[in-house]
Amino acid sequence: MTGASETGLRIGWHADSFDAKLASVRYRLIQPMAALNALGLSVERLADDGDPARYDAVIFSKSHGKPALALASAARAAGVPIVYD
């Protein structure tokens, strides 16, 4: 099986908060990101001022503010697939 790191696949993950004190953040963000990275995918946090065009896909989870909308618009303009959770 070819891992994403070998293919260069990169996924950006955006959220309003990555505060691990919140159970929902641990279960819906941190643990899935860690599991995907363990499988060889390159998954990293996408900051509010990040560039979604550098990713092959962007995931928005628990992400609702104006920064998320701006990032989604930029991703769409760059043709980057968007997943919203």
C-alpha cells in the first residue's frame, strides 16, 4: 500500500479551536488527525491565516467563523476539495 506521504498528498484541517480539554475536540479533531497521520497521510492544522491552496484537500470541523469562510472561499477558488464536518 502506498502511503500519502509517498504520494505527496497533503490535507489541511481547520477548526475554530484545537483545545484538547474539550472532549468533542479530542474525538472529532485530534484523534482523527493522529490516526490519519499514523496511516501515512500528511494531515496538519490549517491556521486562520494559512493558505489552503497548498493542500490537496481541506477539512473544516467545528469551524464556523469568518476566517473559515475566507479559507473555504480561497480553497474553492484554488480548486481544492472541501470537506465540512
